[in-house]
Amino acid sequence: MSGERAFIEIDTEAQLAAIIRKLDSLPDKIAAPNILKNAINATARKVRKQITKDAAGVYAIKDKAILKQKDQGAPQVYTASASDLTATIRSRGPMQDIMAFMTRPNTATGAAAAQVLQSGSVKLLEANGLKAFVTTFASGHTAIVQRHPPAEYSAGRGSRSQKYGERADMTKIKKLLSPAVPHMLGNEEVMAQAEQLTFSTLEAEVQKRIDKAMAERA
């Protein structure tokens, strides 16, 4: 399962009209779309950088590098042009192993545990009496898994019996997953901060470019 979410889209017809009203000369007014385009793209890049920091502050991510890896869902900026004054920050990525977050391995009698939110607590990973546990697959990948009855392994039963004994549990296991990066970046708290930053940054970036254009004509 993967996630995809468009985070910020800026449609700026009203902003463009406001910029034109503020500019004095005709050449400056003609350049208004480029002024707005550059302001939008600068804003989008700043917001993209900030939302990964904000997500790391909301989620108890052990491996924060995943927020910067494109194949895991690191946000990408699709820039605006003078003819299409829309910038989009988009994230696409798979669900993460629960071990990407703060986890605690199982004990002889207790289930493995995990903490997903910084504001949350460590919770035992147990459902319907089935306790999650840490295992290492033949590939060498280590994960927290849980039994998944009534499904049982059919292939490789002999090798499993040889490795774990004749009474080895043949119930299939499933790897426990946690939120994808797009889901984390789309968290309500993260998005609220992103929206506030977008408006304040865009206003400042637009004004900076208006001031520069007018100073050059002075």
C-alpha cells in the first residue's frame, strides 16, 4: 500500500491583480507574472523543507532519513511558470515498517511495542491474543511481525520443521506497517503549520520582489 497526496496548491489570480496594482510602470506590470512565479516557487521550496521538520516533530520516527528519500515519499516541488501560476508540493511513497518508529522488542512473555506519535506512548502490539515479535527473514531483513491465522505456509514446510522442529508453528506471519511519509506530511498539525507558513512566506516573497522592481526603476 502506498500513499499520494498533493500538499500545497496556490492559485493566485487575485494575488497577480494586487501585484499589478502596486507596480507603477507598464514594463513592471508586464513583468508581474514572473514576479509572482518566482515568489510562489521560493515559498514552495521553503514550505517543502519545513514540513519534513514538522513531521519529524510530530512522529516518533527512529530513521528520519526516510523523510528525505524520494523513493520513500520525500516531498517534491512542481514549480509554477509565468503561464501557470500554480506550485504543488507532492509526496508519493510506501507504508513504512513499524520499526522505522520507536520500538521495543518482544520478551519471552510480552509482545513487541511501538510508539508512532511523539505525543503518544509506547503501546504493546497485540491483537486478538496474538503478540507481535521481532524476526529476521531469510533475506536478512529484520521486522516486527504477527501471526496471521488461519493462513498457513504450504511451501517450505519441511525446511521449517527441520529448522524449528516438528511442532513448529506453520501459521503465516505478516509484517507490521506504519504510516507512509505522505500520510505523515499530511498530518493535521503539520498541514496547519504549512498553511500558515505558506501565507506569511508568500506575502514576504512577493513584497521583496515588488520592492526590487520598483527600486530598479527609480
